[in-house]
Amino acid sequence: MTAHRQHLDRLWQRGREFLGSDVAVMGGAMAWVSERTLVSAISNAGGFGVIASGSMPPEVLREEIRGTRALTDRPFGVNLITLHPQLDALMRVCLEEKVGHVVLAGGLPPGGAIRTLKEGGARVMCFAPALVLAKKLIRSGVDALVIEGAEAGGHIGPVSTSVLAQEILPEVGHEVPVFVAGGIGRGEAILSYLEMGAAGVQLGTRFVCATECRAHPRFKQAFIRAGARDAVLSSAVDTRFPVIPVRALQNEGTRRFQEKQHEVIARFDRGELDQKEAQLEIEHFWAGALRRAVVEGDVETGSLMAGQSVGMVTREQPTAEIIADLVDQALAALRRRDPASE
């Protein structure tokens, strides 16, 4: 092993030990994308795959966990959405199936969720979109944090990855492992966050065009053709009806979402809907749109959720090759800095 590889392994040793993986690279949990084949491929390649439970009912999640375990003997995790109406049952499935790591996403977890999972033997990770919430989660007993910046795909917060890293890593990076996510597409970026104190990273968009990913070929082609500027945020058309920003590739669907908001708000103004009904109709517009794009290949009106790192996705590759490329890029950066210690 070279001196540079030893140095890289020291930098992400805490993350590797926490995850039980060869490299501290988590696969982002992407609904309809992060299923058993991609998750197991990431884990088999030395990373850490994470099942996106999304809106799965408990028994479907159980099947997905067992299906993943049939494809890998390496550690992997499960991402649960805290707003899921069956969250308690989903947590119970994770504990019954001996899932080692559970990632709680989509908002602050309800009271007792972290404790229930930990008492059941799982390590718990949560997303922290701000320093004050990172500290609150640590007080609640979370084992590790993920900080995800606005460059990421899907539902995101307003602050960039680089700013979140500067705010949060120096303050709490010594207390729990912190994994940085959002806009990461190359090994040089991974190295920089590790040197800032991150325990590891999480990548989603970079794995969409993995050979093992079962996303529709048209969905993958949309990623390969896209540049960073094509991954744009959805926006609210009326401050009375805020929408959670979603970053996705611009298409006919994003235009129709704007039209849908105007239509629903006009009905509200005419008294045909109350505030809650109108808000729900707006939020539910994308229900099924991601599945249409990923599974059915509807890249025109479906939702092409993608991070700004999509411009670095240029071809379909085996998962192991993607991870090897990331490691090689980090090592190349170390060699450029200190060629004498190779």
C-alpha cells in the first residue's frame, strides 16, 4: 500500500469503522433508484449502500432488505422518511431484520425514534441542515450525521454544501462522525471534505448511471446529456403556498408544476378549496412523477431529480469502477501535492 493510500485511509478511518466498509462512501438513498441491485453493488464494491424505503409499506421493505442481503454479505443501511405514516412499523422491520444502520430523513425524527432504534441494536444517522439542529440531534443520541447542501438532488435545503461543512464540521465533527453530501462528483472534493474533518461522504447522482442501477435507459441518458445548469430548483409562485424545493433536470414536468400551482391557487381564491387542501394538492403533484421517470422512462413529464454534480456523469460504468475512480482521483490529488512520498 502506498503512503498516499495510507494517508487517505487514515483520513476516513472513522467513517470506515462506523460504516464497516472499505471506503467511507455512502450511496445516497434515491427513491425508485436505490433498490437491492444498486445498494448491494455499492456495498460489494467497498462502499456503503443505503436502501431508499420512500413510501414502501413495511412488508415491502422487509422483502427489499432480504433481497439485498441475498446479494451481499457486506454492511448496508436503510433510509426511512420520518413523515411516513407507518414509521414505527418500518423501524420495527429494520430491527427485526437486524439492519445495522438506519438513516432518518425528511425532518426531525419524532420523539423516541432514535432511542427505539438504538435500543434495538441499530446505529442511527440523521440529516442536519443547520448547526443548531446538528447539536440538538447529538443531544438526542444520534450516532452520526449527514449534512447535505443545496447542490444535491431531490428535496433540499437552502444552504450550500461548502458553507454547511464550514459551519458544522469544526463545531461537532469531533463528537460524532459527519458525512458530507451534495454536489460531490470527484475524489478531489471527497479529499477536501475529509481534510476539513468529515468522516466520509454521501453520493447519489454519481451512482444513477451505474451499470447495476435498474433505472430506465432514458432516465440514465438524461443524466449523461445534462450539465450542472440543467439541475434546477422548483419554485413557489405564491408565498401563501410554500413548496419544499426540489432539484431536478428541467423538462416539461417542471413547467407543468408551475402551471399546476397557478391553477390550484386560483381555485383557492375562488373558495373551491381550503388552505390545507390546496397545499396538499400542490405537494402531491409530483407523487408518482419520479417513478414514471425512473421506472417507465417518462423523461418529459416525469421527475428527473438530480444534483448539480450531474455534469460529471458522462457514461454508464460499473459501480466498482465509479468507486475506484473516486479513490484514484483523491490519490492523484495527494500525489500532485507531495510526489516525493509516493
